[in-house]
Amino acid sequence: MPRLSRIRSADFYRKLPSDLTEASLAGAVISICVSAAILLLFGLELNSYLTTEPRSSMVVDRSGSGELLRINFNVSFSALSCEFATLDVSDALGTKKINLTKTVRKLPITEGGERAGHYIHDDRQLEIKYDHPADQENNTENWSEPLTHDNFKAATEKYSIVVANFYAPWCPWCQRLEPTWEAVTDQVHAKYPEADGRIRFAKINCVAEQNLCRENQIMGFPSIRIFRKGRDEITVHGMRDHESYRGDRTTPALLDFADSLVPSAGQPHYYVRGVTRFAKTPGCALSGFVLVKKVPGTLHFLAKSPGHSFDHDIINMTHTVNYLYFGNKPSPRRRKELEHLHPMGLTDDWADKMSGQEFLARNAKSTFEHYLQVVLTTIMPLKRPKDNKFDAYEYTSQSHTFSGEGIPAAKFSYTMSPIQIIVTEQKKAFYHFVTTTCAIIGGVFTVAGILDGLLYKGVHLAKKVELGKQG
């Protein structure tokens, strides 16, 4: 039919009659190889199409307004007693949190970092009361001459209970306590005379008796310790604790405290109101977490306590960072995704650059400063991105030490990068898969056709040369 003839004339793929074609062994081998190559490349392309690839981009941090950042830490101080170890937090907006206790735990440790007690809940008073100067008595007779290294042991062993005030003359809190202490000592000795032998009040000048105070691990002034037959320690579940008075420093409070101690004279220890137990060990490990705003801030680890002064020369802030990381630890499944999607992969210290680092105080009054720059990476897997989306934090750290006039401390200053890294999974488009598949088939077929043609002509040429030689 004329119309069909016109349509057939547009055929791009015109055929030769089968009787005009010739099959060859070389062509068959090439055809088999071509088929295998096409199947292999097609399989690889199909696998590439079904596999997602990570794609990272940088944007200005899109964290929500008021979103808090969690900082997790475990820092061991080999020469800072849990009695005075404190964590304060401040930030660039003026927010200050003093002596955090709700999310911070203290564990007494030895100088070598081994556990030496039970976890401590810090219940210290925020304010300690004193007698008003008008109510303090002026005593002409001092019943409590300072004990010295020579008579300290004999004096504490002579009585069932000795309440010892370790003080420093330069300490303003000690100066406020002195008239009250003398008045209380006078009244206690009058109520419980020498022959009674159950309780005595005493005091020790830590400026004159530095070695004696160091032997008793006195760090803050005044420190009021309770000695029972020469020992200020008790054993609780195999751990050695010392007893310390942390109550108000008024005459009625101290007299009530003395009366509450007397019944336990010569008896096994039992709980006495106003007495706080601390492990008799020089070190402390502080662990826990804090929630902070995403603005520059600082974690301050230092020795501090209401109503106490400290000799900066004897404070040693040597510490070991057991761990310090931001945010939450990813679950095993999320960590696996993070290993796959992270632009540069994961290293052992990818989230905690300071883990295991030790910082030694080689000079007096040494303060340590650590500067951390934190970067937020948001992972968004292709499958259910809203449910599987999670954040991962990394940081860089720089540290230095200096000696200053202020109280020695260990400071961890952090700042958030304004840039957020977003990592998503990207799948190839279907049209790209079809285009690549066609290119594979057409390209391999064409290249194979060229090879077959060259081989065919080469064989015929060789035959002609051979025939020419025979003739």
C-alpha cells in the first residue's frame, strides 16, 4: 500500500537478507564476550542505581530558638577533695549556675585514680550563719590554746571526742568564728569538765602547723573535724570516711552540736545531726552532664565552699579527662549510619578529642584552660528522614596552663560554630539509570562491531597475501 511504503522508507534499521550475511567463529566469540560485558556492566549500573550516596552541604545553623546543648563529662582530680570540689557554669548571655549538684556526681579517688569511696550527694549549705558581733562574748581566759604537732596526738587520744577547728589567721571566716569558738569552748568545758573526758574543743593554727594540717588533708579554712580517740575517720562498708561539721557557726548551733555528740562518746558511731562524712582521700572524680544554651560558655571546676577560705598555693588542679563529649551518644544503628554517611568517616576520637588526656600542674597556682570549638552535623537518612534524623557533635580542643593570682581552676570554654553540616542520602534518578543503560548497551555493541570488522578484514587480507605467494 502506498502509505505503508512511505512509512517503511523512514526505517533507520534496514535489514539485509539473511542469505547475504555470513557468520564467523571470531564473530561468535566476540558476540559472547559482548553479551557477558553488557550483563556485567548492566548489573553494576543497577546496583549503583539501587544504592544511595551521601551528600553533604553546609548551612547556617538551623537549631531551634532556645534549644539546649548537653555536655557530658567525667574529670578526675587527683589532689582536689570531694569536700570542696565544685562545678560552676557560665555563658556569654550572663547566665551563671553555681555549684551544680542535681546532675553531677562526686566519687572519691586515690592519687592514682582508683575508687576510694561511695558516690557523694553534695548537700552543703549555701549560707552559714554566724553570731552577731554584739552577741559575742569577750573572754579573758582562753581554754583552747592551739594544738601543735607535738601534743596533737596525745590531746586527741586523751578524750573520747575532740572537735578540732583547723584555721588560718589570715582567713576572714576564721576571724569571724574565733570569738564564737572561744565562747563555745568555755561553755563546753564548763558543762563537761576535765574529769568527764567525753568531749573537748580544740584548735590548730595551720599557718604555724602546716605539716600537721597537710597530714589531715586540710584544704579549706576553717575546717571543723571530729576526732574519736585520736582518729577522725570511720569505716563504712570498707571505705574510710572522716567526719566534718558543716552547720551554722553560731553559739547555740555549736552547743547543740556538742550535746548531740556526747551520747556517742565511747560508743560505736551513729548518725549525728550536723556531721557530714567525706572519704579520707585526696582526690575526686566529677561526672554527669549539664544543659546549656548554644552560646559561648565555660565549665569551671574549682575548690569552693560557703564559709571557707583557701590557700591558693596548696591547691593542685592536676586532672585527667576520662571523657567529655557533646550531645547524646548514637545508638549502634545510628553509629553505623554515621560511619557510612560521615563525609570523612569516623576516627576513634571523632566525638571526644580529650578522652584520656592528663594535665599536670607543675607550678603553684596553676590554672588550666581548655578551648573547644563545637561543630554540629545533622544526619538525615533517606528512609523516613523525619524519624531517623539525628545530630552528632564534634569539636576541636586547644589547652594551655598559666599561673595567676586567682584561685586555681580547670576551665573548659566552648563555642558553637555558626555553620551546620547536613548529610543526606541521594538516590540516582530513573532517567539517569535508563540513559546509562542505553549507553552501556550501544557503546559496547558499537565497539565490539568495530573490533569484529577489523578482525574480519584482517583475516581476509591475510588470506589474500597467502594466495598471492602461492601464485
